[in-house]
Amino acid sequence: MGRHALPAAAEDRQPSRATPRTALEPAPASPGPQLRPRGRRSALGPAAARSTFVEHPKPTRTVRMQWRPVPVASVAGTAVLSRAAVLRAERAVDPRHIRRAANAKRAAILLAPALAVTSTLTLSMPANAATPTETQHGTTTAQAAQTFTVAHDVKVPVVSTDGMTTTTTVVSYPTLDLRFGVTTAQAQSALSAALSAGGDRATIVETALQYMGDPYVEGGASHAGIDCSGLTMVAYAAVGIPLVHYVPTQDAAATTIPESEALPGDLVVYDDQDHVGLYLGQGLVLQAPHPGEVVDIVPMYSAAHHFARLLPAGS
């Protein structure tokens, strides 16, 4: 017997069977090997001393729950709570959600007239700004929005006079690229009148016609590729008028004139100074349009434009 253990009393050695046990009392240990009871171990002493421990009861926690009405779906007599229904119910009673919904509704009411006006607006593009993909078959390719025609071996009569004798010369152009409904007869008439006028204006138009069919290349000024201001630059260089390869600078160097005074060789400039062409007369323009196209003849621009003159008065 260890020195820390006390002899058990007689009543502790054999519990009385006459005393009834409650439901919470443990059953008497059955005879057999004694198991070491679990508990806090003591640093010193035998197992009998190490098995004793003191329980410290914790204070009871009280949780207060707030009841909220939640929609319940009944399936075959069984109540089923949907997570989505729970979230909707919580948002329905959340003041912040109610405030956000009211603000969104108010914003929708205020923006509705502006959206209705915006949806009715259409963007008007100039006729020569379209870049449809084309495949030529023969001499004419019909498009849904335009007609692109390559007129071959066009004969243009040029009438010249020296005061006493009138001479008519027929100039043949291998190809004329005509776009947006311009016919061969219209091009022949306009070119004939422009070239027959002679002088610097005829030289400007004739020089620009040499680039007919050449591809558009941004910043180009040769038959390998040319852009709109490059075409006007080389055309006016033929009559000794140097121009900067830039539309706003060319427009600034010219004098704005009314359409009624425009003559072949004058400049036709977009009001936003994004494009320039050469006026051929009779409502036609010779131009280098945009990437993917070639130098061609088109009707007068539908975009806002004005006429500008670089030649001296009387030319």
C-alpha cells in the first residue's frame, strides 16, 4: 500500500445493492483489471492520487436570436427552406438594400429619356469613307451600297485653239476607276472640259490622272503608293507650286472660295481637314481615298466640305 493512499472504509469496499441508483450515477465497476481513470495527471504520487481532479464549471452562454419571416415552400407536406428564398427575404427587410433599389429606380427614370434620344441617332459616314471588300469580275463589280467600275481605254477629246485654229485631240486613258455611280460618259465629259481649258489647271488635272488606279499608301507620293495630300502635292508641283504633305497646311495656304466659283484643279477639303481631293468640274472629284483603295473619281463629297484655291487669280 502506497504511502499516499488511504485504506478504504468498509462501506466503500462493497457498495450496497439496496441503495437505488439514479440515471446519472455510473454503474458499479465489474470485477477485473482496474483501468486507470482519465483526468489531470499529478506531477507526483501514484495512480490513486493522480486520478483526482476538480471540475470548473463554465458560465452559461446566452444567445439571442432575432426572428425574421422566411418564405417556406411545402413539398409533399414537408417544409423546405430555399437558400435563395432566405437571401431574398433578408434583402427585402434590409434597409440598405431598399435604399439601393430606390436609387437604381430613380436613376433609371432619369436616364430613360437620354437613352431614348441616343438610340435614335445615326452616324452619317461620307460616301467615300466606306471600305467594302470587292472582287472584280470583268469591268464592273456591283455592291449593295455602291457601284465600282473600271472603264478601259477611255477616249477623252481635248479641244485646243490658238486663236485662229481649233484642234481636237483624242486622249486615251487605259483605265479610269469610277466609284459610287459615276458613269464613263460623265467622266469623259468632265475630263474633256478640264483638259480643254488648258493652262495650269489642265496640267494639274493631267498630272493627277497619271496616278489613276495607284494604291493608297499613308504618307506616299509615288506610283508605288500615294495618299490624298500626296496626290495634290505632286499635282501642284507640276505647275511650280510647292505644298507641304499635310492637309491642314495645304488648306491654310489656300483661299476658301464658294462652290459656285470652283474650277477644275481647285482643292476640295473636308471641313475637319481629314481629307482633300482635286475638283474635276461637273460635280466630280479626283482623289486618293483611303487604305485598301486606289486613286479614283467619285461624286462630290456628302460630308461637310469647302473649296480652296491655290492658283493665282485669273488662272
